[in-house]
Amino acid sequence: MRRFSIAMACAILSLPAAGRAAFADECRQLSEANVKIASMRQYADILTSAARKGWTYAPAVIDSGSKRHFEEMKLQLTAAGFEIVPVGVQQRCSHDVASK
């Protein structure tokens, strides 16, 4: 549960200002790019912690772990009721925020 809370915080904090305003208005859409950035940051923290413990990983393992972490984060956010909007697709909420 704590990991999910951290992921949510990362996703929300990585949103642009308009996205945070939309989130406050109950917009449940997140840009896939923002989720990817949050996932990469969180995965980097995991790798940093592992390196401090002396653990090392091959580049291929890091790459596959990063992809797996991103996909898992998307699934968790979707299960929590968020819609992950692919890159290049206009979010429905962004128009509502711009008109306010």
C-alpha cells in the first residue's frame, strides 16, 4: 500500500500545473508521459537503494525492470480509477481547466 501511495504522489507531482488543477476538480486522467516520468524516478530511487546495499544489475535487467515497473504503475493507477491518456491524445479535462 505504501508503494502505491508513493507512486500516486509521484504521478501527481509530475503533472503540469494545469493537470494538478484538473486533478483537484476530480479529473481522473493522467498523461502517459507523466506516469512514465514518475515511474522512472521511482525506479531510479529503487536502484539507488540497491546500489547502496552493494547490489549490481546488468543493463538488460535494469531495462526490463524499468519497463515492468512502468507497466505495473499503469495497472495500479488504472485499478485506482485513473485513466492513462496516451501521448498525443488530447485530455478531456484540459479544456475544462483552460475555460476556468
